[in-house]
Amino acid sequence: MRINMTQTTFKISGMHCASCAVNIESELGKISGVKKANVNYALASASVEHEASVMDHQLHETVKGLGYQVQMPGMEGDAHAHHGSDGAGRRAFISMGLAVPAVIMAMLGFWPWGQAILATIVVLGPGMEFHKTTAKQLKRGKANMDTLITIGTGSALLVSWWQIFVGGHIYFETAALITGFILLGRYFEARAKGRASEAISRLMELGAKMAHLIAEDGTTRDVPVESLKVGDQVLVKPGEKVPLDGLIVKGSSNLDESMLTGESMAVSKKEGDDVFGATVNQDGALTVKVKALSGNTVLAQIVKMVEQAQQEKAPIQKLVDKISGIFVPIVIVIAGVTFVAWYAITGDISASFIPAIAVLVIACPCALGLATPTAILVGTGRGAKEGILIKSGEALERNRHIDVVLFDKTGTLTEGRPSVTNTDLSSEQMSFVASLEASSEHPLAMAVVRYAKDQGVVLKPVDQVKSITGKGIEGMVDGKKVVIGSPSFVSAKNVPQVELWQSEGKTVVVAMVEGVVIGTLAIADAPKESAKEAVAELKRMGLEVVMVTGDNRRTAEAIAHQLGIDQVESEVMPGTKLDVVKALQEKGKKVAFVGDGINDAPALTQADLGIAMGTGTDIAIEAGQIVLVGGGPEKVVSGLKLASATYRGIRQNLFWAFFYNVAAIPLAAFGLLNPMIASGAMAFSSISVVLNSLRIRRAKI
């Protein structure tokens, strides 16, 4: 019996480190009926795949039981998140406002009781969130970053209160300033993470809120976009946003589609053309028939694709999660060993106490947890702005190994709209050819039909049509057998113009009626303007460029020469592009395949990295790991560069996070770092990782 599975996504507030995310993920995964749980620390969200029988409240209660809060996505959730950020700032500045006087008092050796009162207010006031989470974690036998902070600040506070009565050394200022530094660090971290995720927030805000609905009597009234139905007609005035995806039924205009494609050039649209929600109508008034509701528009799909990519973990993150899961217990053990070792050497509790606290507060699993997701967050957000959709973190890792880029010719390197350039057919002969070609959906057949209609050719009745994939078509036209296809398919020999036209990069189609060749047509598909420069740039990046096409070798080599491509796979049948990819992989190559058609899907899936042109079919887009919305081959270059920049950011972040912890913990253990300096360093380590990720926004692609 097939079990119905569903996906639930919700926000989590109160996570303070990567260990928090790992613990929540582990507990959600233990719920009966949950197949997969994914908790993203940088996004502060959870995505759970589970059986339909698992209720949302079960997931929420599990998270709440660990000491965190749950917030469902939506307007209220956004408001809650904003309020939470304001609250974090308020707690940080209150704690620092009280901690600094306590430090000054300690430096001057003034009023220990004043230090005690200020420190206690800070630790048990603004810092209470740490201790609440620690308590709930301990009930379940878990530990996280808050546990380290609670042990460090709590022990400093308790020992100081004991010492104030017995006359020993006090550490109130340490407890207060550690709490203040950590709260301040988390506030700045939250602000930086907000900047990292603002690209997707801006995308979500692009859509129009109101629309001019046209009634049956021709009058218009303003209605919320959410109330529109498929089939409704709306008026889009110059300067306004198109409310939803639709079809122009009246009017023509230029539209700014830069928010979807990243292309600054306006696109000319006329009656019968598709338009997309959130694009801007620049001049003429348009009447648009709604084709998709708000949740199914191109913009909505882009937002969904980017959110899924940000929620997914890169393979390297799995190792980081394992380390984060055991990080806190290891640090507690190291702190304990540090205290015992110092006490054994010095016999002084005070001298032993300080380095142990420093170890607790300097350890930072936060930086480890932020290293990968923040880079992906910024990279995918930058990509969405540029019309480059990176669908998963795995695509970033695959990209770094690529050494061959394999282009499907039609629609990727060329415009994908071939046209007849030469023919020796008379009008009567053309009627036979166009009549049969009208039965085919092949781009070359459609080019012939368009040409015939432009010439005023009248079509004839057709039956017994048989299409031979990749070769041609045959059938009965007005009672005569007609065969149309490549010169080899129709066995055409000694036709002088065939070689000439093929040498010019044109595809030659030969027509035969009742077994006699009646004439030929030359069809050309113009290369995209950016194709030659894109190929040159890929070569400068050290990549091999290969073109795959169904054209014969002479035609294929002529086009490849125009574009500067040295390697060509010609006369490839639509279903065998997959074999070309496999053949390159068997030679040890890592292949990126660029395509846009239904028959490209197997090759896109087989390739080490599938890059789908967003102008193509849904099947191709689904198969690609990187989707390019609008644009041409230059977007392939930008997509590969962005993926490289994002992965480079991940590696830099991980190096810094590991280096920081490996270097800082021993320094603290050997007493070379004061706990107050240690807490500031810990806060800085997380912020630096986020700031490094933000550099991806300015990467040259």
C-alpha cells in the first residue's frame, strides 16, 4: 500500500548554534512516521518529510520540548522574526550597559556588592534565555552552545558570590561581560544573517498586490490579486506590474523582465505572447488573460526553488553536523581537564577557574554551523537576482570538478527558431512539402510551414503520415507519396547545392515526390549573440567546450567554427545525447550538460552537472541542477562562476571555523586568553563567517 507523504516547513526561534540544529533534527527524526528532517541553522527553519498521519502539532511540541519556539511561515511569522531581532538588540544593549560599569568597578577595586548586583541582573535577566534552553536540553540529555555559556557564566557568578562572603577573588565582571558580549555578538550575527537572506525576501515582495479586473461589460474594478481566477482578464496600464502569469489578448508593449531574468533590456510583447507576474509594463496598455494563480506563477516557482536550495544541505555539511553533534560534550570535557590540570599544577582554585571558563566561552560551534548555509543562502539569493537558480548545495560541489561543458546546439547556442534561407522549390512543389511538414512539431518542419504561409502557399490534404525520429517524415499528400528529410535519408545524390549550403552552416532538407527528388531547402538557426564570447570565456576558465547536434558533420562544423568550438558531436539522434555524456565520462571527464528540450532530460540527469535553460521545457528544468532563467550562453558562464564563488566561500568559512576552534581552545586552556576576551573572540568568529559569505554578493560573475 502506498503511504501518502507530505512536507511541513516552519520557522524555529531560539537556536543559538549548530548543535541546536543538530539536536532538533535528531529529535524530529525519532518521531514515528517522519522520513526525513532537515533543520537549517542559518535560515532558522525546519523542513520535515513525513507521513500524512503525523500531525503538525507533534512536530511543534517536539521542538518546543527542547526549549525553542515554533513559528509557521507567513506575515505573522515575519513580524515575529523582526520583533525577535529587535528583542535581541534590546537584551544585548541592556546587558552591555550594565556589564561595563561592573568592569569599571572591578578595575578600580570599588564596591564588590555593586558588581554582584549588576552581574546578577545581567546573567539572570538578559542572559536567562541561555539558562532556560540549557535546562530543557538537560532534561533530554542534550547539550548545546547555551550549555557552555550557562556553565561558564553560572560558575563565575556562583563562585564570586561564595568568595564575596569568604573574602576571596571575585569574577562578577567576567560573568556580566561574557553574557553581554555573547548577546551583542548574536544580535550582530542576526543582522548579518538578515542581510544574507534579503534577496529572497525582496523576490517575494515583487508581486503586484492589486489588479484591474475587466468585467463582461468592459468596465474595470480594482481587486486583490489573490481573488483572481484562471481565465479572468485584467488591464495592465503603462508603468504597472503584471499581476499574474497570463496571455496578452489585446495590445502590445515592452516589458521589464529583469526581476526574473536579470536582463536589463526590455522585452517586446504583442498579442498572443506570454507575460509573467511581477514584470513591469513599460509603455502600451495590455489586456491579459490570467493563466496561473499566485502560487503557481513563474516568480512563485523561482522563490520556491531558491527556498528549497537554501533548505537543502550540501554534502560537506553532513560532516560538519557530525562534528557539531559531539562538539559541546568534548568542550565540556576539555574545560574539566583544564581545571583539574591547572589545580594540580598551582593548587590555586582561582588560577584554575579562569582558563576553564575561557575554554567554555571561546569554543564556537556557531561558526561551524553557519559556514555552509550562509554561503548557500547568499549565493542562491545572488543567483535568483541574476536569473541563475542553483537548485541544491550538491550542485556547488559538483561544479568544482567540471572540466567539459557539453552544449546541445538548438535553443542553447542558437536562437532555437530556425528559418528557411534558400530553396529551389516552386510554389506548387512547396505546397506538397509544407502540407506534410504541417503534421510535424519539429522546429525545422515549423520553419518550413512558416515560410510557406508567408509565401501564400495553399496546403493540401494529408494522410498516412509517418515520422522517423531524427531523419525525416513521409506520407500521402493529395494522393502522392512524399518523403522529406536529410539528404542521406532520402538517398539524394549529386545535388550540388547540398554541400554548398552545409558548408555555410545551414541544415539541408531534401523533398521527394513519388520517388523523384523535386528540390531542396536550406534552413538556418542563427547563433545567439552572446554564444561566441561565452565559448571563449569558458575556454579561458580552462574548460573544454563540446557541441552536440543532430546536424550532419559539415553543417555542424561550420556552426562550431563560427562560435569557436573545436569539438563537435554531429548526427546525434535525440535519444542518444545521453550516450555522448556517458562516453565523455568513461574517458574520466566531469561533464556539465547544457540543454533545454524534453529529449535533453536524460543527458541533464546523467551529466555530473545539468544546466537547464529556463526558456525550455518543464521536464528539462526539473532535470537540471542549475536553471538559467532567460538570457543565453553567457548565463552558463555566470552560473558556473557563481557556483564556484559560492563553494569557495564555503571552503573559506569552514577553514576559518575549524582553524579558530583548533587554535583558540588550546590558547584558552593554557591560560593565554582572558574569558572576557574569549567571549568577544567567539562572537567575532560567527560574525566573520557571515560577513565573508556576504562577499559573494559582490563576486564578479
